[in-house]
Amino acid sequence: MKLSKFLKDRGLFLSINLILALPIVLIMVAFKFKIELIAIIMFIWFVPLMSYILLEFNHKKKFYNEL
């Protein structure tokens, strides 16, 4: 299993997270949050998300390699 194919399979999940993050960023910009704070919040949002996706990919890759 390739990472690119796995990411295409998880496209809806990633799209939903991006769609949810966009209004949050826009609200923070409207309330004049510092750009550094917005970046930290998005980092806190997306690092666990990417970690989860990579761990799931690793698990599925091991499964398919054993078949």
C-alpha cells in the first residue's frame, strides 16, 4: 500500500478537518488574534491528526504486507 493511495482514501476525513479549521482561523483573524497564536493552535490541531493518519497507515501497511 502506498501513502498516496492511503491519503486519497482518507481524503474525506482530511477535507472535513480542513473545512472545520478554516472558519476557526477566520474567526481568530476577525478577533485579531496574533498570527503566532493562530499558528500554534493549528499546529496543535494538525500534528495529532497527521500522527493518527501515519499510525493508521503504518498499521494497514503491515496488515497488507502480511497477506
